[in-house]
Amino acid sequence: MLVGGQMRIRQEQMQVFKDHAQSAFVREVSLHLRTNFPDELAVLGVLAHGTEALVRQGIAKANGYRIEARHDVMKYIELMVILGPQFDADPMHNDIPEILRDPVLPSYEKLSVILAALS
């Protein structure tokens, strides 16, 4: 739609773009996991078609902790695969929920602190 000589994108059109970008990201991360973490996925009982569901769950959980940058979301999902999908609530890692919920830490720092604590 042209408004004042400029193209205007409607909200519905923006949603189509966002949905397409998210689907592409889900496929990209799923391929990454199947390529780099096949044994861990097998332990979790995640079959090829279930990888995308795990990735979508990971995106939603990461976003809930204000982790939204693509690289950081991918790292969060990798942690889900390595430590288990509920690692953020696992009593063995009781410091992780506090780190994830920290409103001040940027997402990349949250993940860096968690990775350092696990090392």
C-alpha cells in the first residue's frame, strides 16, 4: 500500500515476514542440532521430526528469559540438549534459574555466566 509516495507494510504483512523468519530459524537450528548433537538428541528420545518441536519450545523458553538474539537463543537450545530440556528448573543446577531471571544481565552474559559455572 502506498501512502504519501511511500510503501506502508500492514501489521498482517509484518506477521507473515516474522513467521517466515522464525520458521527458517527453526529449520536452521534443527539442522545444527541433528548435525552436531545426534547422540544427545538420541538420549533425549528426540527423533528427526521432533527436533523442530524441541527448538520451538527452546525459543519460547529463551524468550521468556529475555534471551532473543539468534546466537543466544541457539546457545540456550544447545544447553537444553546437553543438560536436558528442563535444565532451567533442575535442582542440580540451582544457580541457573537465578541467572536466567536476572533482569539486568544481557542475554549473552547470562549464557556466558552459565557456561562458566558449568566448566
